[in-house]
Amino acid sequence: MNVSVWAPRDPNVVTSAARSQGLSLRRVINSIFPRCALAIGLFGIAAVANAQVNGVAHTPYLGWSSFSQQTLDSSYLTQANMILQSDALASSGLQAHGFDYINMDSGWQGSFDVNGRPTPNLPIFPDIKALIDHIHQNGQKAGIYWIPGVEEPAVLANSPILGSSYHIQDILAVPYTAGNAFGGPGTSPYHYKIDFSKPGAQEYIDSVVALFASWGVDFIKLDGVTPGSYSDNLSINNLDDVAAWSKAISRSGRPIWLTVSWQVDQDYISTWQQFSNARRIDDDVECEGRCATLTDWPRIYKRFRDIPSWEHATNATLGWNDLDSLDVGDDELDGLTKDEKRSAVTLWAMANAPMYLGGDLTKIDDFGKRLMTNDEVLAVDQSGKPATQVLGGDHQVWVSDLGHGEYYVALFNMNALPAVVELPWNELGLDGAREVRDLWTHTELGSSSRSFSTRLEGHGVRLLKISTTPGHAALTPSEGYEAESATLAGTAAVAGCSGCSGGSKVGGLGLGAGNTVTFNNVYVRHAGVYLMQIDSMTLSLRSSLYKVNDGPFQTFNSGGGSFSIPSASTVPVCLKAGYNSIQFGNPTSYSPDMDRIVISGDGHAVLPTATVYEAEAATLGGTVTAGFSNYASGLSKAGNIGGGPANTVTFTNVTVPVSGVYQLEIDYATNGQRTLFVTVNGGQARQLDLNGSTFDDPVPTIITVPLKAGANTIQMGNPNVNGFAPDLDRIVVAPVVGSAWSSAGDTTQTCPSGK
């Protein structure tokens, strides 16, 4: 029996049915979990053996990969360094907590044997069998890297295929074409495609895997796999390759983990689930020279945006979602603050993703070691209960149902500003929590009746395990609004979508102020804060700027792995009594396709205290322009700022409820030092000397500013003719934590008057 029926590719299959019964999203999420647990209980033992090749992936693996360090030092991958890493893993204490994979990435191979199989580069890997034996003697497992297809030297040699009467050229697709995402154009692609309908093709893959198995390999990363790897169509098509590698592993007689990489297309999830143990759902987490560190926060945040598209397609029977390396043990070289590192580890754990460190284990810092040896957090990762994002936006909530009234709950702060956040338990469909435990601090927090309030540092997290009180929160009504039935403008157009709730979607949004979809007649009985589920779809990152009742722009940053499988994310939204209009688009960049929105709640949801204002949506003066920026909020930023007094970005209508001093987060991008002058309400300019290492990825700086009750104007630029300001992504305004209306007893702001 195929148990994947209870975990639909399209989460809207469940939520659409629930909507027809008048359930809110919170109750939908709560109702999904018991069915999942039941399915695992009934069918899990048989299914694991069938769906997970060689039964090696009942839980996500823990270990280390060489690739992150290779991005800093291209000559790093050597046998001597792999021995050092293996020994460091054994001596660090990590291995005692389950970390046991040593994975060599690209660069170990130097030639081909007489049968066209890859062999090591002998000057740097003089004896790969001895290396793997050393790894095994340390009680660890050894991983290796390879790619689909056949490389040119083996093609030109036309090597005989071991165990068959055929040669390499007999199994190639004709005319010659690229065999993976690294292949070039035309009929001389260097990486040649295999035609698996030809005799000898499977035997060739069998022979390669048999060679790896003879060395003692325990893990294979198959890279450059398409559809995916920035080639999201069937022009190359490695689906048959993945099936052939899986079959070869089964025939090898050795249990070998198979991961397919990178950023594979979700439309082909059935192949990834059937033939691999894990799939990389994202591109590389490393900057790879595009910043001065191993990684940075925008590249971690990308995973928060992409996982909701895949969260229902992962478990012990369906395989795991691989989020790439965790660079959290190299101090400042990681490019992350301690809070950001803790948040990254928490996200990987809640997603039940393989956890493999990058960097240099011989230099792992104490903080990184403490993060990766917290057994309560590692238990989250190994639970086999991947979390669901229940609330999105800037204060996210992810939940994993463990059964028997127990849950893992993670609260994340996506802003760099510290904040006091509140989570009403009824938004999770719960009446309260009789026991709350903080898994990072190993602290019992007692009971929590109606809601849980906590301070979160910038980009910080609170990871809880809760035991609930009997009963469930009262049902709240919900109403869905299909995008194809909304008002379309400009290039917006309806297209078929088999995975969408109404069988259609709206695309052609963004890249112009007039290319929008407007949901009119969104009705609620009482004014207040409601929950808006946004069902959208995209490959990689896209963003919508939406307006409620002609109010200011608000940002919905999305991600995903398909233009045909919607993912759901829920944000709080202010609505007035009666009919409302909600318009989605993106004036300066790409917007995701839209399936529908679902409004739920009773008007008493929590509205965060922070407000975001996008630079590209502000008033741009002089030479300032707005345009695409992949890692920027809104998928766009403002550039060409400064070099004269007219070249400014002006944020008008920065609105706060009471006069006072506020936190101001400025997300900017620069490579080298630039100076930004900030003026509030026409007052004296404040000079900020800002630094950075990339124009690709925004970084925050935080100051405090005085604001008056009501609307304020904040202008940014550099009036000096030869002085240039950094590019600007956005600003975030919030009360200073601990001020009169941001205390734990009053963590929310109210909707603007009339909303």
C-alpha cells in the first residue's frame, strides 16, 4: 500500500475540504496531524522498507560536509584534510550525539578507469579506500559526490561497460546533449546524457555504484539533477538517472544513502520520493564569494520561505527535505549572529532536515558545539514529525504534533529588532498548555492558559515542547476567495492549475503597478485582526506587495518549488466591518502566482507591533531607482542613492499610535563603506557610516528615533556630491522593548482607525 495518500502533494486538498465545513486554518492544521500519525502507525513499518532505498533513512542523518570549507579554499578537499575532519568529529564530542557522516563533495575525482568509471585524483587522494577505512574505524560513515551522465574523457575513450558487451558511446542519447545541469549547449556538452532505454545503460550505473560500494561508500550526493538545479524543465531530464542510481544501489548489496541535488523541481516529487532518501529543496546556503563569510541571514531566511511548499511531502516513508549545510561553528566566519545560528538549527530541526555541519571541525567553537550537542533539540530533528508553518510573516510559528497532546512549537522573529510576541493558543486550535518546556535552556516554564508571551531577540527563536490541556478551542468561521474569480488588471491572467483549489490560478502578476489581482467583497462582521491564508506558488523566491482597503503596502515574501503546487502561509490582517478589498501585486519585481486567500478568525488575532516599509515602494527622488534583488524583502530594493541632495528615499506615512522613541531597523546593502544620512520629520540629519561585503544580501543596522503620534516622514540619502549611500531594502519601525505599550502584558498594536 502506498501511504503517501494521507500526505497530499497539494496541502490545499485538505484545507479546501475543511473550508467547506467552515473550519479555520488553525483547526485544519490540528485535524491533519492525527491522520498523519495514524497512517504512520498502520503502515509505517512496511512502507519504510519500500520507499526508503535500502532502509537507511528512517531518520535524517547527522554529520559534516566538505563543501562549505571548499568555498573558502578551493584546494581544501584532500585525503589528508578528510582524515583530520574525521578525527575531529570523533574527538569533538559531536559523534556521541549522533553525528557520524563525513561527506566529500565535488573535487575528489581525477580520471576514469578502463570501464569509464570515476577514479580519485591521486595526488590529493592517493588511497581513497584507505581513507574510507579510516572513517569507518572512527565509527563513522563516508559520503561521496557524483553527477548524472558521463563526462567527456570516458565518452572519448568509449570504454567498455563492465558486466556487459556494450561501450560508453552505445548508451548515450543521440544526438549528443547535456546529461546534467552542468552540461554545455550543443552536441559537445562535456557532460553527456545517458539514454536508459538502451541496453548497457543501467549496467554502467550499476558498475559505478559497485565501485563506490567496493570502497565502502555509505552516502552518494547526486548533484546537478534536473528538473531542478536552475533547469526547471525536461530539456535535460534526469528522472531516469535518479531511478537508475536507486536501482544500482539496491543491486550493490550495500546500504547507501542517496540525496538528489540541488533545488529540485517539486512537480516531480513522486520520483524524488520513490528513488531517493532526501532531496535538496534549495540552492547552496553558502555565499561562495558573494559575501565575505560562509553564509548570511538572507540565505537562512530563504529556507523559511521555501519549506512551506514542501512541508507536507516529507517523513520517514517519503524521504527528507535537505536544506543544505549548517554553518554554525566557525564564530564570525559563519556570517551569523548567535541568535541567527540558534534559529537556523531550530528550523532544520523542526523541518526534520539532515543536519550536517560545514566549516572546519578542527576549529569548531564552543557555541557551535553547544548548539549541535543539545540532545533535546536533536530529538526534534529525529522525531519523524516534520513541522508545519502555522503562522508566517515577521513573527512565525511552526508546530509539530507528536501525538497524545504533545507538540513542539517554535516561535521565530524574522526582524532584526527585538520584540515581545504573543501566541494565543487558540490560533493553534488549543485551549491552553498545562506544561511548557524551553528546549534550548532545558527550563520548565509551567502552565500557560490562554496565550504564551515571550521576548525574542532579533532573528531569534524560542523552541518549546508543550503538553496541552484536554479539549480544543472553539471553531471559528473561514471563507475562501478564489483568485480566478477576483478582479484582474494589466497582465494578470487566469491559467489552469490542477493542484489549485478551484482548478485555476492567476499569473502574470507584478513587474508593474497595474498588474494586480484584487479580492473584492471580503466580508467580516466585526472590525478587527483576522488571519489571512495566502495560497500561492513559485519556483524559488517571489514577493507580493498587498494593500487592504487602499491602505499602505504590506509585504508577503514567498518561496517554493513549483508553479503548479500551491503552498499556504498565514498572516494577520486588519479588516473593517463589512466588505473589504485586498489587492496583490508587485510594482517593481516578480510576484508569485495566486490560487486563493482564506480569511478566518473572530477578529481577535494578534497583530505584531513592528511595521515594515519597503524602500522600493517609498518616494524615490532624483537618480534613485527600484529593481529586482533576489534576497531583498519584496524581491526589490532602491539603489543609486546619494551623490546629491535630491537623490533620496522618502518614507511617508510612517505611522505610530503614540509619541515616543522607537526602534528603527534599516536593511541595506553595500560592498565597502558608504554613508547614509537619516532625517526624521525634517529634523537634523543623522549620519550613519555603514559597511558590508555584498550588494546581493541586505544586512540590518538598528537605531532609535523620536516619532510623533500619527504619520511621520523619514528621508534617507547622502547630499554630498561624491558621497554615495548604500542600497536600501526596507525599514522596520517598532516600539522599544520594555516601553509602555510593548510590555509582556500588551504585546500587540491595534488596527488603524477605520480598518
